[in-house]
Amino acid sequence: YTSKRISLKDKYKIQRRVVESHRKSRKQSKKDKKAGIVRHDKTKKDPGIPNSWPFKQELLQEVAKAREKAEQKKLEMKQKRKEAKTQTMEELMAQANQSRAEFDAKQGSGISSSNAMDDSVRDVQQA
């Protein structure tokens, strides 16, 4: 294979051409916008379900149900996130104590980490 090293002259020439190209495309897009020309990316449209498809209505109903289910799940997740943000200090402390107890049970005694945690909780409560 060959080396990827290039002279600085060539490097800067490439950079200059890239900048010029971007400038030219921006200028062209401004002209097009002013003239009312809208350029869109070529994206394939969904052809949908053909009328000759057997059980088309049932399939459309299934799709609608799936869409509603996804929307419902999305709303539930949004509600859970909202509830998580509005937790009170007591709820946060109870949750922290519960997770600490689980961690200590998993690790063994965990007395030293427990004492350090109690000190940090007291500092937070005082603030």
C-alpha cells in the first residue's frame, strides 16, 4: 500500500476547494430559495397496501392498533419520567437506602461504606 502523506500545498489546495464548493452550494441554495425552487432529497415513498391484497382491512386495523399501542406506551413512559422528576426528598432517601441495603446484602457486611453513606446523607439533609 502507499503512504497517505501529502504535501502541505496539496492539503491546503484541497481545503480551499472544499470551502469554495460549500460556499457555491450555499449561494445556489439562497438563489433557489429566493426563486421559490424547493429541492428535496430523493426519498422513496411507502407504496402502502395494494387494494388487491387479501384481508387488507384487517391488516390496516392491526397496523392502527399497533400504532395506538406504541403511542400509549410512549405516553406511559413520559408519565413515568415526569413522576420520577417530581419525587420528594423523602422518597429519594428511601430509594437510596433501599438500593444501599441491596448493595450491602450483595457485598456482605459493608459497614464502612454504610457509615460513609450515612454521613453524606446527613450533609445533604443539612443543606
